[in-house]
Amino acid sequence: MNSRERILTTLNHKEPDRVPFDMGGTVVTGINVKAYAALRDYLGLPPVEPTIVDVVQQLAQVDEDVVDRLGVDVRNVAPRSSATYRIEIKDMEGGNYTYFYDEYGIGWRMPKVGGLYYDMFDHPLGGHIDESNIDRYVLPDPRDQARFAGLREAAERVIKEEQRALIVGNLSAGIFEMYLWTRGFTDGYADLIGKPARSQKIMHRFMDLQLAYWEEMFDVLGDMIDVVQLADDFAGQNDMLISPSSYRRYLKPLHKELFDFIHSRSSAKILLHSCGSIRKVIPDLIEIGLDIINPVQVSAAGMDSAELKHEYGRDLTFWGGGVDTQRAFNENHTPEEVREDVKRRITDLMPGGGFVFATIHNILHNVPPENIMAMWETIQEYGAYSN
């Protein structure tokens, strides 16, 4: 069974030869550049100048030699942002930060000393605004052909030569996320309750942007895409960041329209990355056509891996949930602790298929290579099916 067959089998809720494995297939199942350099050294691979695939999160492209060594089953060929947009990193006044503005006009900065990733500091629609500000706000062109240059050739290489599954990401973060990132968190949450029409107007603009992008993407790649990767964070560690009723009123209809369009144009499965305690709305997501949930944050309230598999395993594939990155994976934990956690997650999530092993969100800078390989070795030992 090749990698693509393995992924497609498990996405159809059947048991392949072994649990599929993802590292670096998306910008939410990736690895920090520092952890990646340490892993390459640990594996005895030559040092390389890392290609940064996500500037904000400081994620490294997982090179072909690592993909082959670890048996990664999935590859991503889509650009995250416009191929014609060039990030210009500058020194901030005062000298303590570097910063840049992205193609949406959002400002990001990182401390020069001890900085590991970029945080937002400027929101283009923040503060006092009216309808005219929203109308004048210029979004990038989702149909920019430079965004799609070379994608078909790259996709054919993944599917035909590498025989791996093809996952394609969105051009931006999710509808709700982009609303908060551009409006600002304080103003965004206030508008959601006090001026919902304004919040809906902004969210609709991002939904229309994503619809146009996916329409163009399907024209380019057609039915080559195995998995469409979306993201929208609306939950935290202990509960949702908006109430379930607010989700159903304001965001669920937009998600449904986007999911319906993708399913109407493609046989691809839809993966939604949504961190935190999302259990209260998992039935809503299933109802509107979600196929795959990520990252399966088992450390969040109500997100026990065994319970999730029992309740929702017939309807959802779990892409992630493989190791608890908060409580069992970083430098404060031993390889043996990693092995025990991975064994538990495999036991909970692999029966009957519907499970792609990935860490719960990206591998951070402070994860030792010994722990990464303890995770991988445990997958090899316990992740084979008996059929």
C-alpha cells in the first residue's frame, strides 16, 4: 500500500496497513526551524539552509530526505499567501523587535532577543470605523495567477511520482480568525455582540475571498486534491471563545456555504483546524459537512481522545491527537513519557481507520529530537493494523 492509498483508505473509515503519518503536510502539522535543525542533526542528515514556509510561526519546510526517512504520507503544494507579495522584515523603532506587514495589512512583530515567532500588533480595521472603512479596505486578489503558478506540476509529482496524498491549504486563516485579526480582538468581540451587522459584513468579505480562491484552485487542480485544509479557531483551553449559540448564529452559516461549495466542486475531504475545546459544536460541524478535524487538542476541556472516537469516529477522521504537545512532548518530558502518551492516543484513535497521526499542532522549538523519534518509533511499533 503506497502513501496515497493509505491516506485515502483511512479517510474512508477503513483500516489501511498502518496508521498514516503527517509531519509538515500543513502549516498546523509542521515543525519549528530550530527543532527541525536539531532533528536533522540527530538523524545524521546534512545541515541545510531551512526554507521558511510560514514566517509568523517560523516553520521549516520538511525536506525530501526527512520525508523519506520518516515515511511521511502526505504533501502540501499550495502557497499560503500570494506569490507576488513580498514580506519586508524591518527593525522596529527602539530596536527591540523586527516587524512586517502582511498582504492583509496586519502588523506582526517578534522580539529580537528570545523571539520564537511573530505576534500581531496592528489591525487594519481596528478602532473607530464605519461602513465606508470596510468598503474601502482592499483585500488581495484571490485569483492572482502567480499564486497558482507551478501548482499543477507539483501536484502531479506528489501524486504520480511520490505516490503521496495531496493536501491543499487555504490562502489565509479562517473567516472568524481573519475577522478578528483585521478588526482586532477587543473591537471584534465587542462588535459581535454590539454591532453584529458590522461583524457579519467583514466576515462575509473573507468568505467571498475564500470562495473565489477555491473556485480558481479547483479550476487549476480539479479532482487531484485529496484534502482541503481550512482553519478557524473559536475555542480556548477550557471552553469556546464564543458561545455555541453565537457560533450557530454568526459563523455556522458561513462555514456551511464554504463547505457546500468545496464539496460541490470536488471529491476532496475537508479538514478544519480548530484548536481548543470545540466539543460543544462538533455535531454542528458534522451536520454541515466537515470530514476531518484537527488538531484534536486532547488537553482541552471535553476533548478526551477515547470519548471523541466513540462519539464521533463514524463521522469524522481525526488528523492529529497523536501526542499531547502541552503535557507530554517538550523538553520537560522524557522519551518514555512520550511513548506512553503516543501508545494511549493510538489505542484510542486508530481502530476502524479514520486516524492520521500528527502532533497536536506544530512541533515547537523546545521539543528535543529524542522525543520526536520516541514518538515516531512508537508509531512504528504500535501503529500497524492486523488485517
